[in-house]
Amino acid sequence: MTPPRASQSAFSTEPMTSPTAPRPSPYSVVPHVVRDGQDGQATTHKETALEAPPEFDPRNLFLAALSPTDQAILRSMLSLQRLPQGLVLQEPEQSIEHVYFVESGMISLVAAMQDGAAIETVTLGREAILGALAAFGTHRATARAIVQIDATAWRLPVADFRHAIEESPGLRKMALLGSELLLAHMQQTAACNALHTAERRLCRWIVQVQDRVGSDVIRLTHDFLAQMLSVRRPTVSLIAYELQQAGFIRYQRGRIAILDRAGLERSACECAGVLREKTQRIVGDIGF
């Protein structure tokens, strides 16, 4: 099954050369170790700097919607980064040092309780700007930001972004709209977690992940899904079995193969569609 094209979904990535294989990367790799902001120690996961192509053609919806003039202002400040699965970009109460314009993959904001329980509050794909509010003054993270599916992103220091929005009303508007969209997604996710069944939320979640990775195959374990949906692992196993019996997915060893996208859409809650519409509206406001 081929995932929807960009014209059909505000989240959809460009079509891959094959449904299950990632598109070959045009970037060469330059190793770079991420350092912890407090003690300077290397983290377990590494962030990799990529040598960007000569032409600036961003997939991030906000960067792509900017005028050529505003793109030129940011271009010299941006560096392209590869973000591996499991990399923690932000922790609660830590000062935000970088802004990320997500190009591909998926990042989750996760709220953790004192007893260790956690739940995902929002997923971020190429419609997202992580850390945009930091451009308006000293800002600390309110949730853990973790890379859930290997991602790439344009990164720039908060200080540079703050200077850029002071120069350009268009960039300032983009930062505000990016923050507005993040809040809208968080509000919708909170309502979804409270009001919709685990089955409908899992279907919605799989659809949203497929939109962001552009593949019919998603590598996610039951343990991970249980944490993201704040349900017990046996609940995820039961729902996955029912979806497999219905012919919507095939699940084996942490690998979900999507067989019937339309069936998943029908079984999902309305939140996926609502978020698409909000994304299209808010991103579209950049040009006005």
C-alpha cells in the first residue's frame, strides 16, 4: 500500500522509491557527539551532522512555506542533523539551547510521573518546530523530547533564532504559528487520551506514524506502544492481534506492516483528521 501523497495530508512525506525502503539520502555524514548541557559529558546516543546539499529545499512545512528572503536569513544559521532513535533532545526544566525544524522521522514529547509512568503528549513530524518558544526569551523545556523514529532536522542555536525573528516579521510570525500548532496538537492529544478507546487511539497513532515515515513498515515494540498510549502491554498485544485478524496490519517482532491503510483510518478516532486540518490551516497562515 502506498502512503498518501503530500497533497492529501499535511503530514505526509514525499513518496519513497519503494513502500518499505527509505529513500536514499543525498547527504554525506560528518560525525558529531551531542554533549549534555550541564556537565559536557557525551550522551549514549549520538547526533550526527550532515553535509547539506547546495540547494536549500526543506521538507519541513514551516521552512518550506517561508518567503525566499526569510529562508535566506535562516539558511546560514542552520545545520542539518541526523537524530537517532532514542536520542533525548530535551529534559524537563532544562534550558532550551537549540531549535529543531523536523525534516523526517518522529519525535515525541513525553510527560513522566514520579512513579515512573509516562505518556506521550504529542508527536512531532515535519510539520513541527521544536523549541520555537525559546526565541521569545529564556525558556525551559516542560517535557522530555525523545526521538522515537530515526529523524533528520535543521538545527540552529536559540540565540541565532532570537536574532533572526527580531530582523524579520515573517520569521516572528512563523515562530508564533509553530508554537500555536504545537499547542493545538497537545490539546487534541490530551482530549484523545481521555475520551477515546485504546483501540481507536492505536489506529490513529499508526496512521500518524506512517504519514511521517512514509513507509508501510514501522518498527515499534509492544512495550513502546504501551508507554506511548499509557496502557498495559497485554492491552496492546490484544489490540494488535485484533487488527491483524481484521487484515489491517501484520505484526511480528517489533515490526508493524500496514496492510490496509483505509481500514485503519476507519477504525481510528477523528483526531488524525482534525490534526491534519489544523496543520494545513496554521501553516497556510504564514503567507497572510
